[in-house]
Amino acid sequence: MLTLVAAAYLSLPLMDQLTLRWFARDLNTRGELIANTLSDPVSEALAAENRKRMQSLIDRAIQDERMVAIGLCDREGNIVVRTAQFPKTLSCASASLMSQQPEPRLRMDGGPVHVGVHPVMTESGRVADLVLLHDLSFVDRRSLDTRRYLIVLISCLGLAIALITMVVAQLSWRGWVSGVRAIMRGEGLLSPMLGPGNGNSPPPELEPFAADLRARLRDLEDEYRRSQGPEAEWNPDRLRQLLHSRMRGDQVIVVSNREPYIHEKEGQRNVVKRPASGLVTAVEPVMRACSGTWIAHGSGSGDRQAVDPHDRVRVPPGHEEYTLRRVWLTAEEEKGYYYGFANEGMWPLCHVAHVRPVFRESDWQAYREVNQRFADAVVAESRSENPIVLVQDYHFALLPAMIRKRLPRATILTFWHIPWPNPESFGICPWRREILQGMLGSTILGFHTRYHCKNFLETVDRYLEARIEHEYSTISFQEDTTLIEAYPISIEWPTDETVASWPSIPACRNKLMERLDVGPDHRIALGVDRFDYTKGILERLHAVERMLEKYPEWIGRFSFVQVAAPSRSSLEEYKSFQDRIHQVTARINERFGRSGYLPVHLLAQHFAHDAVNELYRGADVCVVTSLHDGMNLVCKEFVAARDDRQGVLILSRFAGAAREMPEALVVNPYHVEETADALLRAITMPMAEQRERMSSLRATVREFNVYRWAGRMLADAGRARMRERIEARVQRHQDSHTDEAPLLVRG
Ligand code: F6P
């Protein structure tokens, strides 16, 4: 509005000037017309020196409404005749001078006049000049009128604009307010502004604001979720409650090859060790919560010494929360069942790691016999006819059907800790049908991922006459139905007390630096694995070598520590693999090492859990590059260890964990270049990015912990048991009905 007034105010003088010019031009044209009209009579009167006639001619011409005065000048510039109003002071010369001005204006008593001088022409040329004085007061009057109109127009225009602006502003402010309120209420964004059927996207002018607001709200929500932890956290208490409510405290029996505690003779002492096993890491906390019986191969040199006459020992040592029942195997049995069929046959068969499986008839016999031995142990340990039996892993593919035969009402949960291959790969196993039939003795068969479930369903479809219900993910074979389900395994999330008992991150870091003899700026990457060819240790070393080759500025400033717990070392495949790793380590150290600096530290020894945890807390990066892995728990342990929310995880896309942990730097371990670049990215990652990724990983692992894994399986088992009970009751009703029927007939 103000701008409009200012513009009008500034433009008025300009308009005055313009109108004046237009009028001046108009008056000049009129003057020329009058002069032309008067030329002939005036020149005749001049020639006749008839002053009276001249006077009468100009007096008549003055009748024009805008003409004020006329004067006739002769060729010498003298006034010959003039009308009454013609100023006596105005000479012909000064009138001529004035008429040549851009604004030929003369102020007279009656108001301003326009001065025009026009020649009176005859055929012989100019004979006189007519001085015409036109009234200009009408110009001023018109200018005044124009000003008034303009001011009224601008005021009206301003008012109209102001009014429209206010209405629009009001409407759009209301829109903004209701849009923001809708966002706050979590409704469809700006739905209040949109009529029905207008779609869900906000108007374009609100789009950036809406996007920012949405992003901010998500950030806040993430932060809140992380700070709160999972809604109803799975923990030992919840698992116990589930067992009591859904299973009425029924007996839980776990069967695995590897035992959770191994007694080893060291001189006179019998020391207890925890094996390097993902299975044990996951199942042990569940067992502590369930207080059941764990049946496993007693493989330690001091194991026999530690058990009671029934081959049982209460564990964990000092806490004694559940019973470990040991099964003894001869060296021959162990060779055929464990080293032979399980680890030379099934292990490479299920892992795509390009190692050929070996199938020997003798190993298969041993495998069957040992499975039977464990089935006997389950029956012996069972206090009822329907215990809950948790069968673990590829060592016991035949066990579920064997238990089912002896304890038909048992609930058997089998969990396959390694991947399940596609039907073609599995099809090379000479005893593929027996293995599938054995596994289908289970009530529930669990794998880590949906992908492995799908492979299993397809394998059964290919090799057995079974009914598969894809909708329910069940397989009905002979009399039994098995639910095939994905249960991603995890770790126990450390409690606050556990975390408080750990040495601090700086202490762990200092200890690791001292061990490697490096300074605080040194970057340290860590790998923790069983010494197994599926773990991608060789590929990892190649990536370290390539990284130093590609980015030589890191030579002397970066080290890689590989903890490799000895495993299955009596197998030729493992021996040659381990030799190869030692050789490659030596080569890299020779190539890039120097006095006081080793790029690779290979620690081929067993580390206790606390020691591994300190390494996790001291390192900058944890590298998991499995060529194929059911889940992999090292990556989850690393994340759980980093309560400082620092540290970077490099994770193989071929580990089941990669599906749950996309915030890691996910790599293809076969792609050395990609892994080398991921290493560089990890050691140069800004702290803020590390925090962002690690916080999210921690939230996932905390929520999807091992109690949830066990809880989901046991809840499914609970449902299956309830269904069985209902079926049994229905059957009883039917039976009693058929018993009574003849009586009724008779009656
Ligand atoms: O990966 C499957 C798995 O059963 C792990 O849980 C465990 O770490 C390993 O295989 C078995 O190792 P071992 O042969 O030393 O018991």
C-alpha cells in the first residue's frame, strides 16, 4: 500500500509535465490552423493597410473558447493590431522567443497562457506573424482532476490489494497451522487442506517444510527409541514366565554336540573352559533361564572326572543353574560322526565355500549310531513322556525322528545353525532322503533366515513325497507335521551390572596398544573367528594387503589383529587352510612390516570370552568376512561390547547377520578391492557417523537378543502343545461318544 502511494506521489509531477506537453502540441496545431484560416484575409487587409479589417478579423477569431488574446506583428516585428486582452508589455520579439521554449508559458492576471507565434503566409512568402495566447488554466484544472482521480484509484486499488492479501494470508496461515497440527497428530500430512480424493501429497510450497519436519520427527523418534530400548524387552525373566505360563514349567532338554563347559586337565588341576562356539554363546543363557538339562558330547580331558555317577554335572561352575549330561564317544565314533560325516560331509555341503564334501559310508554309520546314542540319552533324561527337546545343529539331523519314535508326544524344536543350500547342492548327498526324514521328526524346524527356510522347503519338495503348505510354512510327512520357521539367533544383551564390571574403553585401548607396541594414532582392525575356511580369513588378509598397497600412507599406522581359535585341526582341509593363513600372514608382514611394526598379528589360540571382549572394546574396526555363515555372532558381540557407540563393523553380505545389520559396512568378501576400500573407510570414518551407525546396530541387537530367539521358538512350541492337547480332548470326547452310543440305542 505504502509503495503504491509513494509511486503515485513520485509519478504526479511527471504526469503534469506530460499532459502539459500534449496540450502544448495540441495548441500549436490549433494555432497553425487559425493562422492558415486567417492568412488570406489578414494578408489582404495588410496589403490594403486596412487596420479596422485586421482588428475585426482578430476580434472574431478570439471567440474561440480557449483563445485569450491575439496580436498581429508585421515583418519588422511591430504590433500592428491586438485584441483587448493582449498584454501591452509583450513585444513581438519576446513572444517569438517564448514560443520557442519547450514550455511556452506566460503568466497573466487571468491565469497562465500558452504563447504561440505562427507565420501568415502568402504566395510571395511570410507577410506577418500571428501571436496567439491560449488559455492554460484548463490544463491546471485537468491536472488537478487527474490527480484526484489517480489518488482515488490508487487508494481503491491499495485497499483491494490489502484486502485480498489479508484473506490469502489468513487462509494460508490457517492451512499452515492445520497442516502442522496434522503432522503433529501423525495424520496424513495436510489432509485438512485437501478435499477428499485430492491425494496425500502436500501443496508444493509446503513440501520442503513437511520433509524437514518429518525428518526431524524421525530423528527424535529414533533417539527416543534408542534411549528407551525395545518395548517389552526379552530377558531371562520373560523367558521363564513364558515357560511357566505356556508350558507349565515342563522339562526342557537341549541336545548339542559341543558342550557349554569343558573340563581340561592342566597338570594336577582340572580347569573349566568355555568353547569358541556361536551355538554355546546363544543357547547357554537360555538354558540358565530354563534350568533344564543339556546333553552334549563330553570331549574334555577332565570331563569324566567332573561328573557324578549318572554322567551329570551342575553348571555354570559356582552358580549351578542347570544340569549338563555328558555323552561319551570313542575316538573312532568321534572320527566318523563328528570329524567325518558332520564336518567333512555336512559342513561343506551346507556352506558354499568351494570345499568339496566327502561322504564315506563308515562315517555315515557312525553318524547314525551316535545320533541313536543321543536319542537314548534324551529318553533317559526325560522325566515325562512329552518333554520339550531343543535339538541343535547339523550333527543331529537324524535325532528328531529317533526321539519322535521313542517319545511320540515330545515337542521337538530343531535349530539348524548353519545355512541350508539349494536343492541341487544338497542333492549330491548320498543319504539326502534319510537326512530330510530325520529332520522332519521335529515339531518345529528353525533356520536363521527365510532364505534358508525356502531352500529347505524346496529340497523336501524335490526329494520326498510330502505335502507342503506354503501358506503356513508346514511340511506334512507320513503322520507328522513340521513347522518350518526363521528364528534369527542372537546373543545375550549385557546387563548394566555386566557393563559396569568391564574395564573401561580407554583401558582396553591402552592394553591393546601396548600389546601391539603402537601409539594412540595407530588404527587397529580386529577379526575373531574359529580357524575355519568358511570365515573368509584368507580373503580378509588379501584385503588388508591390498589396502596397504593402495594407500601406502597407512603403512606403519594400521594393524590387523586376527584371533583364530583352533578348530577341527585334525582334518586335512583345516590343517592346510591354517598353514596357508600362516604363510600369507608372514608374506604380508615381510612386505610391509619393519622394525617395531607388524601389519598383521595372527593370534592362533583360544581366548577366553573376557579377553575377546577387551579386544572388541579396544579396536577401531571389527571385520567379519565369512564366505557363508548361518548368522555369525561375532558381529553382534562386537556391537554389544561398544557401549561408547564408537567402532566400525565390516560385515560380509553372505552372513545371515547382514540382513539385520545394514548399518555395518556390508561387503562381498570375494571382492578384495571392495573390502580393502571398506577398511580404509572404516579407519577414517568420522566419529559422528560411527556413533550414528553403532547406536542403530546396538538398538537392533539389544531388541533382537537371544531370549527373543528362544522365546519365539518356545512360544510356537507352546501353541503346538496346546493344539495337541485340544486334539487329545476332542478325541476323548469322540471316543466316549462312540462308547455311549450303543447304550443309547439299546435304551
Ligand atoms: O556355525 C555353527 C556351529 O555349530 C557354531 O555354532 C559353532 O561355533 C560351530 O558350528 C561348531 O564348532 P565346533 O565344531 O568347534 O563345535
